Amino acid sequence: MAILKYKSMQILVNKVKFILTSQSQVNKFTL
């Protein structure tokens, strides 16, 4: 159960990282 929670947290962190990186890339293109 704890391992499953940890994995879901990792997925969430990866999603946030992906969103942040994609946003920064978009900002670079707009500038």
C-alpha cells in the first residue's frame, strides 16, 4: 500500500515537472 502511494506521488511530481518545463518552453517561444 505504501509503495503504491509512493508511486502515485512520483507520477504526480513528474506531471508537475512536465507542465512546468512545457510552460517555460512556451514562454521562451513567446519572448
